[in-house]
Amino acid sequence: MTDSRLGAASVAPSASAPFDAVTPPPPSPATTAALGQRLGAAAAVLLAGHPAGHVDDLLARGNGVLADALVRHVQQTKVDSELWLVLVALTAAFPDVEFFLGVRRSLGVTAPEFALSSVFETIQQSYRPLKCLDSELEIVTDRPVADVDFCAKYDHNTGIQRVVRETFSRWIGDHELELACWSAGDNALRELSPVERRRVVDWDAWKQTPPASRPTSTPPGFRPRLVVPYATTVLLPEVARDGYWSALSSLAQFSGNRVGLIGYDTIPIASADLIAENESEKFAKYLSIVKNADRVAAISASAADEFRGFARAASAQGIPPATVVSVPLAVQTPTRGTAPARRAGQGRPASKLVLMVGNQEPRKNNLAVLFAAETLWREGLDFRLRMIGGGSSEYTRFVDREVKRLARAGHAVELLRGAPDSVLVDSYAEAHCTVFPSTHEGFGLPVAESLAMGVPSITTDYGSTLEIAEGGGCLTVDPRDDRQLVAALRSMLTEPGVHERLVAEAEARPPRDWNDYAAELWHDLVDPLERDLR
Amino acid sequence: MAALEERVAELEASRDGLQAELDAILNRATDRWLSAANFESDALAAMQQTVSWRVTKPLRVVRGLRPGDITGSISGRLASRRDG
Amino acid sequence: MLSKTVLGRDSQPGSVDGYLALLAPAVEGDTNLLWLSHAAIAAVFPRHDEFERFRRDQALNGALPALAALVAAAKRPFAPNRGVGIRIATDTIVVDVHHTARTGLATGIQRVVRQTILQWQGRAEVELVGWDANFTGLRHLSAPERQNALHGSVPRITRPRDWVLTIPFGTTYILPELALERGRTDRISCLAEFSGNRTTVIGFDCVPLTSSETVGAGMSAAFANNLAGLAHFDRISTISGAAATEYRGWRQMLSGAGITGPEIEPLLLPSVAEDVSAADFELARTRLLTGDDPLVVCVGSHEPRKNHLAVLYAAERLWREGVRFQLVFIGGNGWNGDAFRRQLERLQGEGRPVKAISAVSDSLLWSAYRLSYVTVFPSLNEGFGLPVGESLSAGTPVVTSDFGSMKEIASGGGAIFVDPRDDDDVYRGMRAGLTDPELHARLSAEAAALPARGWSEYADALWQYFVPTSQPV
């Protein structure tokens, strides 16, 4: 099976050897030139103290001569960030922690004349596929570098991607900024292709393009440069996918860059019992980056508290905790596309609509809502319950079963999966109130959305949902106490005074849009990191 | 005087020659590494495409997880007192 | 049995329906009694979702139909634990040592459990329990299981065929070990939230959460699940202040879930030196020592968190400088130890006096501590750095990390502190320990003067924390 891949190697049959000896082909001129470019770029930064022309002279004598000079330089200075840069230039890959430490130790016990060969040996022992050896690099020192890998490569747009796209589409016009994603083999950050860039900063126009007429992400012949942040700010606005965590953790520890990230929530740890195990596993690995980060901008005060908790736990390892601030997300009302939404219209059915938006999963507490509704229906209240949202867990089946049972008993309950935005908007327009008694949220988007649409909400009396509720328009309940939920829903449905007051409060809330969020995030996350550097 | 200059020139030439030899050694080592790294990346990728690599994945995962791992920090080494 | 606990009497109504009619009004709306009823009727400890369903059923339809539905489910031909009897434990303190009772391991955790319950043997109210094969509930340990729980002498016993579900109620549940099994943690969590029992646990460390990069695949998820099970506990006694810092950080992470979390207090483990016979000591000497150079011992399994590569680096620098000593690693192969083995073999190939021993008896280990001139333990994260305490209790100075439990254990003296992330600092620490006789003498004297604190003090203090109303024995 491997034959076709190894075809480039010359196979030298030998009478004495039991197996054919394989001699790798010499590097192509392009690969050699790329190595020279990378080493030259690193040398321009690290050997800047030498007389002009020094680096050019070294390079003229060959890649090996320049590599040797760089390795001897970092062996002598023993500065981690310089070693990190040299390793990136040599391997065209961001080193992982184990490999970085391996080289550092080997340089510490090796005579200068053998330093370069000891580095080569350690690289070979790390068994990491190096897929970018023919790439050139650009060392970025004067502007923040942002890893927007997922948003650049995929068309998916919920939660985190929305935050990233709304933010960067605004930042890109206002600030000097380098956007990057991961290269082939997940070896290093690289520049984006034009399409990838559009996907991040021009999403609204991109999604209007019919899929059939969209150009491919990376056009043939696209040879991206690697993006190497050095002595600058590195921003991680997404939750880094597994596969990147070791290189990013190493970057945060050794590269000398300042690392800032957006903290969404720690639900996979703090509510692990309600989450699929692989999510907890992946998130724990992601935390190894958070542990070494300098600054976290959490999406709510409650999420900030969670990240502070983690930083505190990690302080037992003698690691200085990251500074954690809170920058609450913006609230954007969904739009129905062409037709404008209506708040109250004719032909509206007589009974009030109670709306619940969100996935069906244990954390969202759908079963408690169904219980509260059933209790009130049995009391004789007349209202409809509509749930909108997807679901894929075992819990979804419980919800389905309950909804079916209640519908059979003649109650007005419906469950809409995969409903388009227009249905969502119309449902908000029609709703008497929404209900969202989640046990854990980084930011309770459906509550904020509901209030922005002028629809009062029943939500959780702690955490990020309470923060939103404090601005008015909500009844809050302990989501683990069904009786409170029943009482709040009853009050919302049967006490016109309460409902009117909450509607008025909801409509009086000051709007908070993505311009506000993007500006605040730059001010509270990026500015302080940049100040520390320069 | 001329003899001295000649001697210096001779030494300089010999120094440059030795330097060139050293340079060649460094460049050759670097080229050799580069071709090996290039080659091994492809070989590793090819190997990871093979059926045997895929079917042994569960085995490799299991081998990464041992009883000593399951028991937090003060545990691993004492496990070996009995097991080892 | 249920009727007796709930009503304080058994009025013998003569039929299941009669019992239910008596019980229903008594348990209606009382979460603790509902949990008890669920556990007793189903003969299975409920999980969170099962209990919520039952509680909602009784709120909507009344306790009598909800209880009757449980009885009907429990009578189905294939209902789990259909033939299992129950016992409601109200006057014993239930200590869950399921894993310790069955395992062949003798890791740090098992040692803490065994030493503690040995000390508690004199307390008549202590009841050692484990779980059934399917993790549906607690049961009394069999005699051999009890033997293994206390002494580790009879591992992997077949489970007793007939067992009785032990339901703690109105009492204290103590979990002195690490529970990772999914069904077990789910049901313990539900017990902690709804049963009304006081729930207590020993917290060892949060390494899989705070140092996830140093543990194998699957470990972090299993541990996150363990933590979730502890969220509704009343008290955690951690084995060090550093572990308390970790658990308190985790507790702060719970705030977003609206959970206050347990009270958390540190109680440092003791370090008690074990005696070695003269014959064993001589055996150990011949096995460990080669020639007369001073011995440096590093105890711990070979995994990245233990930082053994930094020790090899420091040692190599010292040897190159001409400092004479021999280095012995004692510990098994942990996770991801390939790089360590590679370096070890290289140094051995170069003729350096270094070796690694994995199969080690207690007598060899304690001989090693006593034969060492200095020990080294620059770990990156420890709930309790056992080798630090052990080395000091044997009177041997230790080079260890300048933070966390390692610093805590050695705060009374006898240690050289280093930054374990700075290889050159590890080198400086080892160098000082080996080449500065005055310093070495002072540290040895400090170690010898440390006050001895034993397992009985630890176990007593733990009991007072977990069962605060009790009297000392």
C-alpha cells in the first residue's frame, strides 16, 4: 500500500542486506530555498546585533552554515523564545512541548560544534511528520496574530463562529491584524487564502453566494506562507481543536508571545455529568493552553468566574494565573430574511404561546419545562408550548416520549427540529413569554434574544442568565426546583400586570450590538496585551 | 617583507580552505537531514494510511492507558511495587 | 423495612398495597424519603434522571400511584436486583472502599485508604461497603473482601452471589478512594444531592484536570465525571493544601452551574518511615550500589509529569563536570515514558552510573531512602509528593519543587527547592546537595529533627472532620 507514496525514493538492492535499503532522494531546490528563506528570516531577527551583511554572508555559504550559526546563538543565549523561533524556522512547524524541552536539554549538554547535529537528531526522534518543509515564512512582530482556523475552513456558523465572524469582520477594518489558520499536517499557522479570509471577515456576503458557484477554499497553486508570531500578541478566539493543543501550549510557554483568548464556558468540566465524555476529554486538553495563557476575556461574569476558578486550581503548580476579565456578548435579534417580523397580528390563535428555544439536552432542562406545563394544563390553564431546537442525545428520546404522551393527552405541545430562522422569528413575534431554565450557560443567548425581541422570559436565578435577567424583563427561578418554575409560569400566564411590567422592562433594555462587543473586546483583551509588549 | 606577506596569504588560503570544508560538512548534514525529514514525513503518512495502522489504533490507545494513570498523582509508582 | 424507617414502626398491614397506602402520605413531597423509597422499592440506587422522573410523577399524580409504578417496575421478570433484599443503615457510618476491597494494586491511594480504615477498626459504627457487579448500589463486604480492603492480601475475589443492598439513610457516607466507574459516580451523585445523608470524600488531586497534558487518553473525562459526582457532597478532606487549592478552584468553576459545592479543608498526609531488617538492608545495598560514589535516588513512575528527563539532564551536566555520584530511578513505567528510556540507554551506553529499577519491595524502597546521600523529586504537579515525605522521614535531604504539596511537606526543613521547569535550576539544586557538605549536614539535621506524625493522628483528624459529632475513641 505504501509503494505509490514511496515511489520517489530510490531503492538500492543490496546483496548483503536482508532488506532493500532505501535512500531518500535529495531535497528539491524549492525545499532547500524555502529552508534558506526561513533561516534568513529568523536570522534577521536573532542576529540583528551583528554588522550589516553578516546574515547574507552566512546564507551565501549555505543553509547549514546559517543553521549552525543560529543554533550556536541560542545555545549561548539560552533564551526560550529564540530557541522556539529557530526550531520553527528549521522544521517549518511549531514545536510541541516535549520536543522543545528535548532540544533545550540536548543543547545544554552538547559541545557547540555538535549542537546542530544534536538538534537534527532530536527532530528525527520526535517522529512528527513535517509537511511544510517547502513553505516560506513571515515573522510577524508588529501586530496581533489571530488563529481563526475553524471559521476560515468551514461554513458552519453557530455560537462560537458567530462571535468570531462578527468580531473580526469589525476588527479587520479598524486594526492592524494578521489572520491565520493551521497549515498542512497541523504543523504551524499559515496565512489564509482569499476565500478563507472572506469566510471569516465577510461572512454575510459569502453565505449569499450559492454553494455551487463558490470558489474552492485553496486554489491550485496556493502556496501559503507560514505565519510566525514573535514578541507579539497571539489571539485564540476559538476553542482550539484537539491536535493543536500541544503546539499552542508550547507557544504560550516558550515563544515569548502574549496569548489572549476568549473564554466561553467550562461546562464540559463543571457540568461533566451532563456532557458526552469525549467533550470533557477534549476540553481538558484545551485547558492546557488556558493554563499558560496571559489573558482571558470571558463572555459573561459567570464564565469569568469559572475561568478564574481553573486558573486558581492551576496555581497549585506554581503557574502564575491568567488575568480574567468579562466582556459580555452582544445580543442580535434573528431576522426572518425577506418579510419583516410582526409582534402582534390578526389571526393569532386565542391561547398564549410559551416558547422554549435551545437544544434538547439535560443541561437545558426540557423535562422540567414539560413538567411545569403539564402541571398548569392540569390546573386548567390554556396555553400552547413550542420547543425549537435540535437534539441528538439519549435525553432527546425522553423529551420526545414526553411530548408524544402530552400531545396524546390533548395538550397543545409541539417540538420543532431544524426549523428555519423565519419560524424562529415568527415564534418570538407570537410568544407570550419564553422559558429557559438551563442549569449551566456561558451566556444564555436565547434569553438575551427573547428580551431583545421584547418577549419576557423565565430563566435561571444564577450565573450568566441571571446577569442578563438583571437588566429587566425576566422572572428567575432555581432550575432544580420544579415548584418555582411552575409558579413563575403560572404567574406569567395568569397575572396580566406581571406580564405587562416585564414586557415594558424588556422593551426598555438598552441594545448591545456587535460593534459594542468588538470594541470592548479589543479594549479589554488586546490593548492590555499589546501594552505589556510595547 | 614579501616573504611574510606571502606566508600570510598562504595561511589565509589554507584557513579559507578549511573553512570551506567545514561549511561543506554543515551544509551536507543539513541537506541530509532535510531529505530524510521530507522522506520520513511521506513515509509516515503512507504508513498511517495502511490497514494495519488503522486496525491497531484501539490497541495503541489502550496501551496509552494503564491502571497507574487512573489513580491520580500519588499512585503510579507504587503500583509498580507490586506489579513490576 | 422501609415502613419501619419512614414511619418508625412496622404496623404489618399484610400486603404491598397496604404498605403503600401507609407510606404514600408519609413520603409525599419529602425529597429525602422519596430517594429512600425509590432505592428501597427498586432495590437500586436511583440515578439523577430516574429520581427526577419519579419525583415529578409523585408531584403530578400523587405519591401512591408513583410508588405503585415503582413496585410494578420492580416486579417485572427482568427487573434488575429483583431477588435482592435490602437493609437500611441508619446507625452505621458507611465507608465505601469498593475498589480497595477488590484490587491487587497497592498505589498511594490504596495505602491511604488501608492505613485509614485500619485505624478506624476500633470504631464499632464503621461499616465497610462496596458495590455490586453492575454498580446499582452498596452492599456489605464479604469477609475476604474486607480482608483485602484492610491488608491487600486477597485481591480479585469472586463476588458473593447473594447480597443485600445497603441503603444509608440519615447517616454519614464516607468515600475514601477515587471512584471513576460511571454507574457508581452517577448514583453517588444522586445520593449526595437527594438522600439527605452527610456525604464526605478524600480529595487526592486534580491532576487530570489541571495537568491534562500529562495523563493518558480518557483519563481527563473519567476524572471530570468523578468531580461531577462530588459537586453535591458536603465535605472534601484533601491530602494537602495544594490539593485543597485545586479542589477549591474546581468548586469555583461550579458557580456557573449554580452549585455551591462542598466544604474543602486540607489535612496533610503523614509520612511514616518503615523499618528494614539488617539482612534486607544488606541485600538492598548490593542491589542498588555500585562502588563508593554517593547515591542519588529518584522515586516515581516514568511519565512526563515526574520530570525525570530534567533529572537526567542535570545529572549529565554534573557528571560532565566531574561530580561523582550514582543515580538510581525507582518506579514503574508510567504513561509516555519512551523519551526517558531512550535518554537512559544513551547515558548507560556512555558509561554513566545510572540505572532504573521497577520491581521494588517496601524494604528495598526504604533501604534506598536510607542509602541515599540525597534524593531528587522535581515533579510538576503532585497532590501529595510522597517521595518527599518518605525521604525526609528517613532522614535524607531532598531536592524538590518550590511550590505545591512538595514545598508544603518540606516546609519544616531538609529540602533544597528548585524551579522544576528550569532544568538548570534542577542542576544547581542537585549540585548543591552533592557538593556542599555543610549544607548537606544542615539539611540532614533538619530532616532528622522533623516531628513524627503518624496514621493514627491522620485518621483521627479525618474522622473528626467527616463525623464531627463523634467522640474520639
